[in-house]
Amino acid sequence: MKFFLDTADLAEIEEAASWGALAGVTTNPSLYARIGGKLDDFHDHIKRICDIVDGPVSAESVAMTRDEIIADGRELARIADNVVVKVPTMVEGLAATKVLAAEGIPVNMTLCFTVPQAILAARAGARYISPFIGRFDDISEDGLTQLEQVVTAINNYDFGHDVEIIAASVRSANHVTQAALMGADIATVPFNVLKKCVEHPLTDRGLDAFLKDWEKVQNA
Ligand code: G3P
């Protein structure tokens, strides 16, 4: 499974990239707003992310009609070769994906919650599909089971083009563990979750023990 970072924060992206495992980035308007993003700087900001990341960078279209999403998508795709246009799973989004995919512009269909939505996205030509885990958990449903169903269903078929599943709305290291066990291609994770994936209390305890023993060696 590959790791994407779910953020718009350049410092987080640079830090995660330095760890050697960053395969891509996903952003959305909420994440951009969270870092104080301004509309007129949005495309420049995507360009800055694309320059750091050696992999796909999903940039979301907030347009609501197919023609607007297509126009937006074409503009986003011109920013850099590694831009992926993130499009919501809805009728207008499917229609826009069909056109963008036919033009060779990769699409990440987001806000995907069900197997039928995922299959429709793949049929429309989506290169990536992003089933959400945490938002199901928010409404007391089991997001991991939903993700597992999407992974199984998508892997049942050949859609005639590469389709990768991005486990999204990831809130914990356990979400990452389960996504990997069920064979999701990618997990897109917030920086704090990525850090939790690196850490373990037994690793910390082991380090403490090594350091204490090393001190003894030095003072011997
Ligand atoms: O990639 C989608 C993700 O940003 C949504 O996460 O935590 O807002 O549900 P969350």
C-alpha cells in the first residue's frame, strides 16, 4: 500500500517527503482553508505542492455542473504533469470524469461511500477512487467494512484501465492497518496519523533502554 498525505500544508508535505515513503498528496477545500488559503493563490499553491511531491497530487474541483468541472479540471491539469483532478461522486461528476478521462486527464473520484458509486466511478474512467472511512464512523456506521466491500468489488472486474483505491477519511493508525490488510492500493492520511503510524510505545521503551545501557557503557 502506498502512503499519500491528506493535507495542503507545505511544511507537512516536505517533512513527510523527507521520510522517504510519500507517494502522493490529496487536498480539498477544507484542508486549504485550514492553512489560511486564499482563492487567488490556489493554483500557485497546487504548483508548489506538485514541485515537492514526486507522485500524483489530487486537486479538488468545487464546481457543481459537468461543464464547469470539465473546464476546472482542464485548468488544474495544466498546472503540472502530476495533477490529478479530484471530482465528487455525483451525476455531474461522472459526466465530467468521462470527458476528462477521455482527454487523458487523471481523475480521483472522491466522496465515494458505496460499491455502486465506486463501480460507476471506475466505469466513467476514474483513475483513482476514494472511499471514505471516518465519515461513516461519524454516523455510527462501520467505515472499514464499507471500504472492504469497495476493494472486493473493484478487484472483481477489469475496467480496461488502471484503477487504484485510495482509503480516505483516515483517522487512525488502525484505519491504515485495516486498509492495508484488505488490499487498498493507497491510504491518504493526515500528517498526525502518519506520525502515529511511525510511533509505538514499545519502540520508545526500547530506545530508552538502549540509551540507558549506552550510558552505562560510556561510564564503565
Ligand atoms: O481525503 C478526504 C479526507 O480529507 C476527508 O477526511 O477526516 O474530513 O473525513 P475527513
